Amino acid sequence: MPKSINLVAQLILKYLRNEMSGEEKARLDQWVFSDKENHIFMQNISSEKICRIDQDYDQETIFEKIQGGIRVTV
């Protein structure tokens, strides 16, 4: 399971862009189902919102916005 907020943010961005490998999808799924709040967070993300963010901001800002809703347990 990803323990780094940056890694989770990268996986979420790849998921929304349909750029994930099978291994990456498995890692994201593991994170999503490891905590109820993670699952709710993923349910509330919409591709439309992220695509709009992607067009308006640089990659670092996108990560910051995704990270704002991510909980990572160590």
C-alpha cells in the first residue's frame, strides 16, 4: 500500500487520466479500501473537476489539491 502522499496523488492522477498499469491500479485499490475515508474521497473525486484543475494549474498544484484530501497511514 502506498505510504507516501505524493505517490497516492500520482496514482490518483494516473487513474483519472486512464494511464494506470495493472500494478498501479492494485496499489491504488489497496489504499482506497484500507480506510473508509480514502474510499469516500475517491468516490467524491470527479474526472471533470480534476481535468479542469489539470488545464488550469501545473502538476505541483494538482498534487497539492489532491493531497489536501488524502490520508496516509504509516
